[in-house]
Amino acid sequence: MNNNINLGLLILRLPIGGLMLLHGIAKFGHTAGIGGMLTEKGLPAFLSYGVYITEVLAPILILIGFRTRLASAVYVFGALFALFLAHSSELFELSEHGGWKLELLGLYIFGGLALFFTGGGKFAASTTNKWD
């Protein structure tokens, strides 16, 4: 059977990057709520601008396949930061339908981790750097 690993990596990159990008675009000009959560935890509010790196820049790089491993590391860091900043109380909760309450965030984290370890594959903008 023909192994289409590179096609599989492209298919993984598209929703992992695209769906998170939509979250980032929705936050343009609306980081005050994130800044408030950060100050409640004793962190500086300016860190809220990191959402543009982790939810806009990193997903774009993942989508096009440029420095996929590096972009995925940043992406996973941002998703974990969101998990512990805003959703830590829901970590062990189930939804009303019986699934994990944070299943979308879990898919983002583990999808990003998969891309960190595999890279973007040959259907990517860049394939020769160790961070691809």
C-alpha cells in the first residue's frame, strides 16, 4: 500500500493552522479580557499581545509549512498558556454530552505536538531546515 504520509501531514496542518487562525483573527483589538486574566494571575497585561504570535503568526506558518516545527512549538506553548490561564478549572470536567470539556483545546495541543515531532512534510513551503 502506498504511504501518503506527506499528504496526511498537509491534511493535519490545514485544520490545525486554519482553525486556530480564526481564533486569533477574532481577537484583533480585543485583548483587554486576556490582559485582565493575566493581571489577576500577577502577570503583566502586555503579554496579551502574545496571542497574535501564538494564534495568528504561528498558525499562518503552520498552514504554509514554513518552519513548521518551530511554529508548532510556539503554537503549543500558546495553547498550553490558554489552558492554564483560562481553562484550568475545566481540566478534568466532561461536557454535557460526555466528552472532555476541553477537547478542542486538546486537539490543538496534541495536533501541534504531532507537527512538532514530524515537521510539515514535503508539501510545505520549506523542507530543508531542521525547524521544518
